[in-house]
Amino acid sequence: MTTTPHAIRQATVADAPELARLLEDFNTEFDEVTPEREALAERIAELIEADELMGLLAGDGPDGFAHLRFRPGVTTPGLEAYLEELYVAPRLRGQGMGRALLDAAMAAARERGATRMDLGTSVDDTAAIGLYEASGFTNREGGPDGPLMIYYERDL
């Protein structure tokens, strides 16, 4: 991964409590349901141990994180990366940590063999949209003039 002014490193199982703390902060800020922190830390540790989740941590606190998930591509031989979450503590936003995390996530995905990355965000998160679009992500199928892509989800 490239060197940035923000210290970014890949999380280990031992970092699960910090990832859980940051994910709890993220979910609380955006009014999402979150399990108890201890249960969340256990699940994160399990996923890291099973190589089902790659976590990246930023800052001394740590103060930001990214979660990556990988899956085999169907139409290409490489992997596809899903940027499941990217979060920076509110007091540190606008200082380049989000961009550093995104750059590190893309580099880590390439190093792992991914040929594409996808993600989702809400239409009112203009800071995230600006970051992703400035980094080359698009929500237009096939290019800038293509139809708008829409992400859907539901509980099963």
C-alpha cells in the first residue's frame, strides 16, 4: 500500500475491538441498528480470522476504518471487491483521511487480485459521493452518459 500522511494499516484479529468501536460510532451517527460492541467485536474477529473481511485502520486512535469483502468474479477470472464501509471520525473529516483510506482500500484490493470495486452510499451523503466520484467511481452504467444505477436491499 502507498504511504500517506495518515497512518493506515491492515487490521488483525487483535484489532477487532477497535473496529467494533468505530463501526458502532458509524452506525450510531447514521441511525443504523448495531449489535452490542462485544458481540460485534467477536463477529469481526471471526470474519478476519476466516479471511472473509479485510479491515483497514487509519490514525492513531484509530480514527477511521474501511471494511472490504471479496468475491470471485463471474464474468472475469479476478476477484471483485466490495467496500462495505468507510468511516472517519467527524472531528477529522476534511483532512484527507477518507481519501487515504479509499486509496489504501483500492491498493489492497488490487494486491489481492481484485479487478473491480463497488460500494453503496446514500444520496444525502454528499461528502462521500464527492470522494468516490473524485476517485473515479461512477453511478452510471457503462459510462457518464449511461443510465443511473440504483442499489437496493432488504432483510430476508
